[in-house]
Amino acid sequence: MLDLVFDLFRNRYTPAPIQGDFTMRLLLILILMAPIAAVALDLTDKQRAEIEARIKPFSEVCVQGQPCGGGSDSAVSSARSGEDVYNAACMACHAAGIAGAPMVGDQVAWADRIGKGMDALYQSGINGVAGTGMIARGGCADCSDDEIRLAVDFMVDSSR
Ligand code: HEC
């Protein structure tokens, strides 16, 4: 009889503290990991904000009647030089090598690309390079094909 009571007691009440201990440990682990998750989220948010800030200027470049990029607001529509277009739409990535973009002036980075011929580079400028950060027209929606070609000329001439 006493054995039975003892058994009952063991079966009922022994597991509880063990479970409680396990829960506490799990909770502790979660509490300790929370800041790490928070930091990770914070970083991606910051990175996204930075990327958005970088992309913004050239999605809004050169609206007619408003000051254009570097300032020459007389150069509306077709009168933009390759350098103007580069400064407004391409420099964001190609000046510092953002997202793996070949830096303008980096002859080594450009040598193989120049070897493909200007037509191939114009195509890349106009249509983008699939699967890379090089989006069509570098994101410059109001750049004409000719303006993109001029910008490519400017970039290549500066990188030979
Ligand atoms: C958002 C960033 C970004 C912007 C803005 C950008 N590029 Fe690029 N560009 C890249 C990247 C990344 C590559 C490398 C792609 C690859 O891996 O071949 C590249 C490559 C190129 C190449 C070489 C492509 C080839 O076939 O080798 C040309 C030409 C080029 N860009 C022209 C331009 C022009 C012109 C503009 C502005 C109108 C521009 N890019 C704006 C990111 C950018």
C-alpha cells in the first residue's frame, strides 16, 4: 500500500520539476537570442534604406522643367551628354563599384568587357545584364537609347 502511494507520488510529481527546468532553459535561450535576431533585422532594414536612398536619385533624374542631376537644367530631353547621363544615372554604382559594378577608370575591370565590343556593351547598358545589379538603362527610365550609348562611351573612354 505504501509502495503504491510512493509510486503514484513519483509518477505524478517527479516529471514536473524536470519539465519546468527544461522550459526555463528554453526561455533563457530565447531571451538570449532575441537581441541577435533584432540586430540582424536592424541591419537588413538599414541596408534596404541605404539601397533605396541610392536608387532614388536616378529613378527621379531629369524631370523636365526641374533641375537635372548635376545642375545643368538647360540640358533637358536629348541634349544630355554621356557624362551628364553617367553622373545622373550610372555613377551611383559605377563610381564605387557597388553591387559588383566595374568601376569607371578601373582599366583591369573593363579590359575584358571592352574586348566584347561596343555593341555588346551598348546592349548591356540598354537592356541590363540579367541576373546582376545592372538593371536596364541603369534604372534611368527617361534615358533614350542614344543617351545610354553616350554614357557607355563616356564610361569606356574613361576606363581604357
Ligand atoms: C544599380 C547599380 C548600377 C547602375 C545604376 C548602373 N550599373 Fe552598369 N553595371 C552594374 C553591375 C553590377 C555591372 C556588372 C554586371 C556583370 O556582372 O556583368 C554593370 C555593368 C555595366 C556594363 C558592362 C556590361 C558588360 O556587358 O560587360 C556597362 C556597359 C554598364 N554597366 C553601363 C551602365 C550605364 C550606361 C549605366 C547608367 C545609365 C549603368 N551601367 C548604371 C550596376 C549598375
